[in-house]
Amino acid sequence: MSEVLLRLVRHGQEQGCRPHQRHLLDRGQWAALIAAIGEDEGVALLGLWADPAQVHAALMAGEAILIASCAVPEGRYAALSPARPGAVRFERMIRDLWGHVAEGGLDQRPWLDHGRWPLTGPLAARPAPHAMPPPQPVFLPVEGEGIHQIPVGPVHAGVIEPGHFRFHVQGEAVVRLEARLGYLHKGHIGLMLGKSAQVAARFAARLSGDSTVAHGWAFAQAVEAALGLEPPPRALALRALMAELERLHNHLNDWGAICNDAGFAWLHARAGALREAVLRAAAIAFGHRLMMDRVMPGGVTDDLMPAGAAAIGAALDAVAAELPRLGAVCDSHASLADRMVGTGVIAPSLVHAFAAGGVTGRASGRGFDARHRPGYPPYVPTEPAVLEAGDVDARARLRMTEMEGSVRLARGLIEALPPGELTLPLPQRGGEGLGLVEGFRGECLHWVALDEGGLVRAVFPRDPSWLLWPLLEAAIEGNILADFPLINKSINASYSGVDL
Amino acid sequence: MREGWRRLLWPRLARALVSPPLTDAPPVPPEELVQALMARLEAAAQARLGRSLAIRQVDAGSCNGCELEISAMQNVVYDLERFGLRFVASPRHADVLLVTGPLTRNMREALLRTAECTPEPKWVVAAGDCAVDGGIFKGSYAVEGGIEAALPVDLLIPGCPPTPAQLLEGMLALLEAQGGG
Ligand code: SF4
């Protein structure tokens, strides 16, 4: 089946995107593509975005990744959401930012545009001024006896990002959750346009601060692909070292927080102390605790500082020594298992339909890890660990496994750091590229088109959370409301990452 | 199960009682900052809040980097509760609004409503370069460009993100200012 789809897309004109080609389809071909996607469950929709003239869909079929585009002459294009429900939020976002309407789309409500910007369609060729009062948001209705609504947010009880959750509950059980996001919309894409790749990289690094290395790397990868550059081996090794430290500190954070939300503060405290050790080592090694702005298109800005290798080594030793013990304490508490096992189950069919990556996808049987496939240097492709249960427990367990993997990888990288240059100068020319880097919550996908002067002509940074948020709504269904924080934490989608 | 629990947790807890704590020594806030805050407190003729502060954090558009470091203040290494500082769930219980982000237009109303719910006297702290003046996001159609665009701010803590030590120093300066006035 995927063959049919690939042939269909490849009928379109090649647009020169590297390393994954982009094909411009006419309206008939676009419609045929949607029909083919509807019939082939094996095709993953990785992202959908636009520029003032076209919409673009990133697709994965088997081993192949490609982009299909379609022109939007009258501001309309055929919707993908009837074939892939995961397209819904992308279509709503495209309408809010570029003004293109998805014909036949399943949901036409606004998403990022809360009616509070001075203009509508801020990224359209001609944005329109806006002076209407903000409209009341509309939520999907729920019918049934004894159902009531609980509105939560945008300001939450803890130190968390803002978003509104509308719960429909019957007794204790959640019948439906609908998330309304967009509160953090900062206008990322608009700020990146017309900037040099180096300046735009600073925005990519601030799409979701917890994934600053992964996003910075994915953006750099896209720029380097566009320009046909291969960064020096030492730069790649240092990027991977930073990326693994980032994965480690975030997994420690999430694993500890899951235990905490399940009622065991001690594990959270221990994980927090280990995480602090990792961040301090990162500060010694790279001059910044979160390693922000260290990855730049062309390479990395700084070498590992002289005391860095020893500091990271010591932090990794501490983590490696304590993790198994923390895991054992966790396993020996039936009360923890009681909260985590069977809670917030996400069906494998859903993670496949929504192409969810990261721990969330892998805990429900979707074995996708961008380090493995499509793979990128310096990683040696290795099959990712996969579980099937799809509950909070499976997601917590996989984090534990992946932390062990990150410790191993980081140690190996430090031991065998290749000598040589840290960065290459960027040639001033045009090009188009796609970057895919595995962050701690899934693959970060960045697409960029540079004009002849090397400035950003069009760009889309896609956080993995786009594919995770819809699954949170599925995971909570039928669970008790009190388990929401635990389930939410076990997925930990980024708000800033999708609010753009 | 009980066996495992005894075997693994008890000895570790017992050892923790006799081993040195993981907690760092407290940072010392700069004297000028404390003086400036004291002057502010007097100028506003605010009643003293006592030697304890309840903090309500509001993310008004952050990239979440600032939240990571604010959360880190709560870990055992910084342990902000030893200073009488704690995070509270409701603005109605708060003395301090700790605000991050460039203030997106989509968060303005939520921030103002949160501030309205916070009883006087209160401190408003803008943490992170974004909160100070919009930072890297300055000039976007979607942001107001710093917390001061909506609320009078008492203390700015720059940094992208500020480290937990810098954040803690700012919080301690607030405590000092009201304790010494
Ligand atoms: S100051 Fe930096 S870390 Fe904080 S929200 Fe802004 S960009 Fe993110």
C-alpha cells in the first residue's frame, strides 16, 4: 500500500528539500494522496504546516520520509483530518496563522488565535487588522445524565505551563477532556522569518526550553541539509553528549514527578538531587545548565571545558549507582504500583494513528526513535526498547530504561571524543532542508527554506507534543479525575512547544 | 513486598539521618538590592509580611526554561522551604507573584485576574529576560514585551533562564527587605 502512496507523491514536482524530498502536488494529486492515506494505516502524518502560498504535510511510510505540498490559490485546501484525526490541530493552527481554510476539516474552531492579537492571519501575505473583542471559546458538548463540567486553568496550581482543561465528569470518572492551548503563543515563526540561520537558531532553542538542545540540533540539521554541509565529527559528538544529558535530566525530572504524583515524595527528592548533579555538570562542561545556544548551524559554539569531562563523568557515576536502587524501591511498593499500573492507558492503535513518538509512543508499542530511524550521526542505530501496556507504569519504566541508555551513550561519547574543528562557516546561499532529532519526549522536526542570501524564507519547528496532546485526552477517559495530574505528568507534553 | 521495603528504604533513610545534608549553603543577597526593596516597601507604606513568603508562580509566556529553574529551587539542594519560602496553589494565599515569560497577549487577562486575586500587600517579581522586557520575543505581534506592561514590578531577576541560585537570592532579598524595615 505504501508503494501506491509513494508513487502518488513522487508524481509531484521535486522542490529540492534535503535529505527528504518535497513534492509539489496539484489539487487532484493532493486529493488522491488524502484518499490513499485514508486507506493505509501504515502512513504516519508527522506534521502539517504552511507558508503564504502552500500547505505542507510531512509523511512517513515505511522507511521513507517525504513532504507533500499543495498550492492554496484561494486560501483553501482539501483537509487531511478526515483521513488522519491528528491533522485537526495543525489545520486549526494553519487557519489562525496563515488564514488557509481546510475544506472538509473536522474542526474549524480557532486554536492559537484567541482573538487577542492586533491582527488576524499574522503570517499571511496580507494580515488583516483585528479589533473585535475576544470570543468565548466553544467546547465540544457532552450529553448524559449527571454530567458536569470542571474548568481548570489557564493558571494551574503548580509550577507548570498555562493551558485550559475542560473536564466533563460523571461522578468521579472523566467522560471527556478537552484541552485548549495557545496561551503561550509568542509568534515564533514570524520572529524567525527574514533572519540569518544563526539568529533564527536562538528561537529554535527557545521553542520548548526543556528540549533546547534537541530543537537546536534539529534546526541546525535542517539548515545544514539545506546548505549541503556536514558538521565536523567533534561537533556532532558534543551535540550528542549534550542531547543525552538533556534526555537524562528531563527523564529524571519526569520519573521523580510521576512517583511524587503517585504519592512518594522521597523518590522525587532523590531523583531531583541526581538531576541537579547532571545540570551542574552541564554548567561546568558547557557553561550553561540547560546547554542553551550551544548548538549552532554549522557545529557547536564551544568546546567541552577542561573540567567538563570529569564533572560529567562524576554525575553519570552518581546516576548510574543510584538509579537501580531507586527503581528497586519503586518496585517494592505495592501502593505505587496501585496508582500507576493500568492508569491512563493509551491503546496501541491510537499511538499509531497519531504517530506519537517518544516514551509515550514506545510505551504503547510504537517502536519509533529518530536516533534509530532515519538515524543520524554520531548515533549507531539500535532498536529502541518498547513496551505494550501503554499505562503510566510503562511510561515510567521506559524512562528508567532510557536513562540507563543515556548514561551509557554519554560515557561512550566522552571516552571517544573525536579531535578536530567545532564548526564550519555557513555559505551564503539558498536551500531547503528537514531535520529530525530525538528529544526526550519524541522527535523534534524542523523544516527550513533559506533564500539566496541565506536568510530564513519559510520555517516550521514541530515539537513532538503536537502528536502527544490528543492522546492525553484519550488517556484520561474513564479514569478518575484525581489521576489527571499523574497521567498528565506521565506524558508531559510541552505547552510552549505547540503554542509556537 | 514488605521485606523489599525494609531491605531497601529503611537503611537508606537511616543513613541519611547521620550523613551530611545535600543542601547547599544559602546565597547572600546583595545589600544594595535589599536596601532598594526596603525603600520600595516603605514608599508603598505596605504592612510587613513577616519572615515567610508564599509564592504563586505564573507563566505568562515562558519557553518553560524559567519554570525548570524555578522548580529546581524546590529540590533538596536549594531547599527553599528552609527559608520560610513556599509555593502555594492559589493566588489568594500568596504574598509573591513570581512571573515568567514575555507576557503573551493570550495570557494578559489571566495574569491580571491572578494579580487581582492576590491580597495586598504583595510583591511582583519578573523572572527571566523575557519577563524583564520581552527578551528575545520583543516586538512580536503576540507579546506585550515584559510583565511591566501589565503590572507594576518590584523586582527583576534577569537571566535566560536565571539559575536557581539567582532566583533564590532574589527571594531572600525580599525576605531581608521586609525583615529589616
Ligand atoms: S528568559 Fe529564557 S529561559 Fe526564560 S522564558 Fe525567556 S527564553 Fe525561556
